Amino acid sequence: MKLVKLEAHGFKSFADPIVLRFDGGVAGIVGPNGSGKSNINDAIRWVLGEQSSKELRGDTMEDVIFAGSKTVQPMNKAQVSLTFDNKDRISSIDADFITISRVLERGKGINDYFINGEKARHKDIKALAMETGIGKSSLAIISQGTVSDIAQSSDDDRRLIFEEAAGVSKYKFRKIEATRKLESADQTLKIVDTKINELEKRLSVLKKQAEKAYKYKQISDDLKNIEVGYLVYEIEKNTKIHNQLSEELAGVAETEIAYKNDIKSLSDQINEKTDKIKEITKIISQFSANKKVIEAHISSLEQTIMEAKARRAVVAEGKGQFDEKERMNALISTVNSLGIDLKTFEENYQNSLKEKDELDNEINELRKKINNINIEINNHLEQERNIKFNLNQLKRIRDSKTNLFKGTKTILDNKNNFRGIKGIVADLIKTSQEYLPALETILKGAAQHIVVDHSDTAVKAINFLKSNDGGRATFIPLSTIKSKFVRDDYLLVIRNNPGFVGIASELVTVAEEYRVLNEFLLGNVIVVSDIKTANEISTIMDKKYMVVTLDGDIIRVGGIMVGGTKEASENILGLDDKIRENEEFLPGLSAMIEKLKSNVSKENQELMLKEQRQKNKEVVIKTLSSKIFDIKSQINKHKTDIDFSNNALDMTDDLTKLNETEKTISQKRSELAILDFDLTTAIEQKDSLDADIQVLNKKNNEQNGMLSQLLSSFTNKTNANEKAKASLAVDKERLTSYYGLTLENAKANYPLTISPEAAAENVKNLRLEISELGNVNLESIQEYEEVDARYQNDVKNRDEVIEAKNICLAAIAEMDKKIVTRLTNIVNDVNREIHKVFSSMFGGGTAKVEFIDPKNILESGISIYAQPPGKTVKNLKLFSGGEKSLIAISLLFAILRARPLPLCILDEVEAALDEANVIRYAEYLQELKQQTQFLVITHRTGTMTRVDALFGATMQKRGVTNFFSVELEEAKKLVDQD
């Protein structure tokens, strides 16, 4: 199989496409130094799969791509192809010609191989080279350096050439691998033995723990069989209670509102009717007074007429004029005296009316005050009920831990199984109500993180959660966390901002042992008054720190902003503080309610006193009104008598005057009839209003009493309902989370076969047994099984390692045997060939190769002994430089005769030889070309004259190599350019 064509483009100095065609035999490549002729050597090595850029005289593989020159632009692609004649079918590829190509593109990561145009892998190229022999040995490419190495190297280094020719590299590599495996096996054996010893100690401890854990699980199973049925009973019982109470409570809120609305409506009606009674009372008083005045006036007029008629009869008889005059004077005096009395009574009457109005106002205000106090009492009772409800809710949350994540709750419920559990973050950090929204925003889920002493505790807890399907939890080991801070230069600036509140870690209280926890969670978070300040401070700090407002708005690292109305949530931060605040507030609220009730009682007593005074004042007014009426009647009567007396004395009165008086009496009687009707109507209205008020007051008192009873009953039922609900939640949580059962599954598979009382007693006793076991390492069962499995596995591994060790020893012995055989064979074969080669190269004489230590061929160096014509036998080291080179070349030719290669590249191998030896060298190539195709890169005329074809390398364009076929004379000129 021979090389027939080489094509290259973009590889090193081959900026222009080059094509070299070969016909076998010996082809020479000539050219001045620096013309790029040796790049042919690199091109062939590269296309055959060379992976080392240093072997190709570069730093990176992309250095093989043409880098450009002053006149030619750089290229981005290198491509080389070798075409071989395969007509003899040495390769398994069924084709007359095989073309191997490699393409590399700069910056694209493309480094592809091709065989006959089909994409191939690197190992495919290497396999083809090994199959055909074109790349199975480093002797396929021999340079001047190779010859020098052979001539100058030590016997041990020279051995490597024979190893390469013998093909023992793969066996050496396998031996090295086997030796490494042997060493690894020895090391592994030590490690495994150590592990086995440690595991045996651990197994002894774990076995005891596992036995205790098995007992725990047995008791737990017994507990489960009884408790699950008991839980079903309790759940059904509490569900029934809860449903019943929920139904009863369902309409309470609406009923409460209805009661309050009724009470308000009744109060408004009472106030409205009271105001109307006040108005009607005034009207009745006025009507009564007017009635008395009219009646008195009528009576006076009737009396006056009778007396006037009598006096007229007397006067008509001429008698009594003197007595009439005296009588008239007496009447005038009486009228004057009565006027003085009237004035006094009217003043008293007006004062009494004013006092009654004031008393009416006071009574109305007092009634309103009592009503407002009752409303306030009801509001406080509702507040008390809500606080008690919230308090029960908070206690339920705290006691049942329903606001905790499943994993967190599982660990806290089994805290006694671990050492080093400190608690959750929320329980270890305290703050005031003012900072609570900010702290809740900062911590969020971290409030439920479990604080532990060391990471080992966290590992055990996590394994416990996994083995018991206990959910997930986050752990903070105090031994590993570090404090976090805000940079001092930022702090100096932001502390002067009026909206700056503080660093979050400064706003909480923690025990000294948790100071690092506080600084880890809160040490680099800033709390400010409002979102505007937060934005300013976040900008100042280049958005490197979290900033939170007192309301819980937040600007995260990087500038993400979150804010608005917070959703209600069962936050655990400050839960104990909220419970304590509610418990402390309740006594004060209860005292306030009692005080208000006492005030209502006092105000009711005051109301009764004022209402009595009101009645007394009405009697006084009525008496004064009657007195005034009597005096006015007397005055009117006396004035009428005076008028009649004057008329009687003057004798000017006539019957017309009497008739007018009688008409007046008739009119007054009509007025009196109308007034009587109006008065009766007003009295009836007042009586009706009084009756209404009495009914309304009774209803109002009844409604207030019913509201109080409702609220009290609601509180009691709510507490009972919450208790049932809490028990229900705890029982369901234990059933589902702890036992992993649905109610239906539990009911179907765990029937309660004993009485609930007996079940409760058994549950109590079994729990006591579990408690008496003390700390139980539930993981020990699995850990024992795991450690035992590891122990068994390690024992098995130890046996396997021992077996592998024996296999390695056998493999090393086998490799040694093959290496010795192959090296012995190559040395013997080379000795058979080197005599002929040496004699041809030196014109006589002899040479041989020998192992320095034939008894230790595996490590022995190889010496070359030569006897040129007319000289004694000497070691290669003792010859001159030229002789060493010729002997080294002779050795290489002998190796090629012993192990022929299809293709060999000789790169200025004969450079150190004199001209006569160059000719011998070139002529011997002609002998070897029958079995090996040669590409000879040379400067020497003796070589050029004895090759089958010559290719000249030149750089017509600076930095760009071109090739062309040349005659000998042209080749000499090219070489002479140096």
C-alpha cells in the first residue's frame, strides 16, 4: 500500500493549494532552509491523527492554520489529504484508493476527519493507520534528531527504539496499568481492612441500639393498632360536636346584628316618643290653662249678669247707690292686691316651667347616655368575645403547631430523640410589636428554620425525616454559620438619613449564644420608616443590601421591589408575645365592662330620681297653673263687677250690654267645647305615647338581656367548638401525618375492639412504656442494616481486591513474558540484518546489538558494537561523530529490513555524513524501496542524484510555500540559495 498523492491547503505555509503525486520508490523533497519543505512531514503526521500541537511545533492546534504574511491574508481553514493505493486490499476498505483527510477551522471548533469523503472519527484514522502499517511505528518518520538520539543516547534510552520496533509499547502500557492496578489494589486492601475493622466496632454498638429501636417499633405498632381506632372514635365524636355547635353558631352573627339593630331602633323610638310627649305635655298644660280661663270667664260673666240684673233692680228702686260705690272701691283694691299675687305666681310658674324643661333635657340626655353605655358594653362584650376567640386560636396554633411545616413539626415533636436541637428561629428571636411586620417580611419561612448545634445533628434529623416520611425542614448549624454585616462606609452615610430605623439585628433581642444566628439572618438587612426612604437608601448602597420598611415593604438585593397590602397569614413570629398581650389585655377589658355596668346602674338610679323630680315638678306646675287661673278668674270677675257698678251708678247701662255679655258667654262655651276636644285628644296621645314608651323600654331591656345572653352563650359555644375543632385537628394531624392514614382507611382497617375508656388507658400506658425507653435511635435499625450491608460488601470487596491483585500479578507476568519474547526476537532479527547493512554502508566490516544484561531483558539496556573495515570492535560511544551517525543510520535500516514499513519519511537524516557516505546512504535506499516507500527531505547532492523523483520547495510569495517537480540541476540551484 503506497502513498500516491498528498494535497494541502491552508496548512502552515501552504497558503496556496499544493498537490504532490508519488509513484512509489524514493521521492526527494528539496529546497532552501525556511522554504517550508519540512512542513510536508508535519502535514503527514497531522492528517494521520497527531493530537499534540507541540509535536507539530506550535502552541495550540490552530497554529497549524496559515497565519498570514505581509502580502497574504491569514486563512481560517487548514486541510490536508493523503491518497493511498489499495489495489492489493491491504485495508479492509473495499476501494482501490483510500483518501484520508483532516479539516480544521479557526474559531469554530471544527476538527474533522474524513475517509474517502465520509466523516470519520480520530480512532477510525488511527485504526486504519495501524491496520495498514502506515502509522504503527514512530520509525515511520525519521529525522536528523532521531539519528543523533541513537548516536548519543545511553544504552537504556536506545532500548526504546527497539521497544518501538518490537511493538511492545502496548504491553508495557498494559503492564504499567496492571502495576498501577496492583498498587491501587494494595492501597484499597489497606483501606478496606481499616474500614472493616471500624465497621465491626460500629456494628457492635448499633446492634444494641437497633434492638432497642425494634422494641420501640413493636410498642409503637401496638400503640398504632389501639390508638388509630381510638383516634377514629375521637374524630367522629368531635366532628359531631363541631358540626352541631357550628350549626348553632352559624346564625349567631346575624342574630347579634339583628339584636343590635333592634336595640338601636327601640332607643331611637323611645327618644322620638319622649320628645313628642314633651311637646304634647306642653300643649296639654296650655290647653288646661286655657280651659280654666274660659270656664272662669264664662262663670264670671254669668255671675256678673246675675248680679247686674239684681243691682239694676235695686238701683231702679233708688236704693243702694252709696253702698255700691263703697263696694266698687273695695273691688278695685282687691283687684290690685290680686294682681300683685298673680305676678308672683306667674314668675314662680315660669321658673317651674324652665326647671321642668331643664329636667326633661337632663332625663333625655341621661337616657341617651344609658343607651350609649349599653351599646359600649355590648361592643366591649363583643370585643371580649373576639379576643377570647383569637386567644384560643393562637393557643391552638401554638399547642398543635398547625402553622408549622410538616418537617419542622415532626422534628419538634421528636426533639428528645436528638441532642443539639435548640428550637426554631421564631422562638429564639424576640422583638417589639412596632418591628414585627418588618421582621416577618425579612424572615418569612426562615422563622421556621430549626437551629442546631452542629451539622451532624442536622444530618441525623434529615435522615430521621426521610426514614419516617416526616416531610422536609431547614436546619441552621450554629457551628458553621458566619455573621453578616453592612459595610461601615455605607453605614456612615445611611445613619444620617431621618428615615433610617436601624439594622434588623439591632431591633431584636436574643440570648448571647444566638448572637451569631441573629447576625447571620439579620446583620445585613436595613430597616427604614417608609418605601421612599427605602428606595433612597437602596440606591445609596448600590442595591447590594436588602432594605425593609416598618410596614413590610421590601427592596431586595439587585433592586427588586415588593410592597402593598399584606395578606393575612398564620405567622409564628411573636406568637407567644401575642398570646401574652391578649391575656394581659383581657382582665382590663373585663374590669372596664364591669365598671360600665356599674355606671349604668348608677345612671339608672339617677334617672329614677330625676323622673321623680319631674313628676313633682309637674304637680307644682299644675298647682301654680290652677292658682294663677283662680286669681285671674277673680280679677276678671272683680273687673266685671267694677264695670257693672260704674254702669249701675251712672245709670247708663242698658239691656244691650247684657245681651252682648250673653253672646260672649255663648261664644266662650263654643270655644270651650273645641278646647275640650283638643285637650282630650292630646291627653289620649300622651297616654298612648307613655304606654308605647313603657312597651319599648321593656322590649329594649329584654333585647339587651337577650343580647348579653347571646354573647355569653356564643362565647361558651365558640370555646367549646374551638376545643372540639382543636382536638379534631390534632387527632386528624396525628392520624394523617404521623400514621399516614385517611379516616376511611383507619376506620376500615383499625376497628376499636375495646371500650374508648380502656383504649385511652392503653394508649396512656403504651406511651409511658415508650417514654421509659428513653432516647431511641430509630435510625439505628436502618443504620445497622446499612452498616452491615457495607460490612458484607467490604468483605466481598476485600475478596475481590485480593482476586484482582492475583489477576494483576498474573497479567504482569504475562506482559513481561511477551515483552521479553518480542525484544529478544527484534534484537535477533536486527542482528541478522545489521551485518549486511553495515557492510554495505561501510564497505565491509561488521556490527551487532547486545543486551547489557541478558539475564534481565525486562530492564536491560541495548548496546551497539561495530567493527569498520580495518578497525577493532568498539562500542558505539567510542566512534567519531560521522561514524556514529552512519552506524545509527545502519541500525535504522537494519530495523526497517527486520520490520518493514509501507511508508517512511526521512527528514535530512544524512546531514552529518560526508559525501561518500551520503552516496552509500542514498544507494541503500534504492535497495530498501522494494519493501518501503520513502519520502526524503534533503540538502545533499548525493541523495538528490539517487532518488526516483524530485520536488522543489520555494517561496515565490513571502511566507507561502509552493512545490514543483525539478531536475537535478534545478534542485542544486534551490539548495545553493542557502
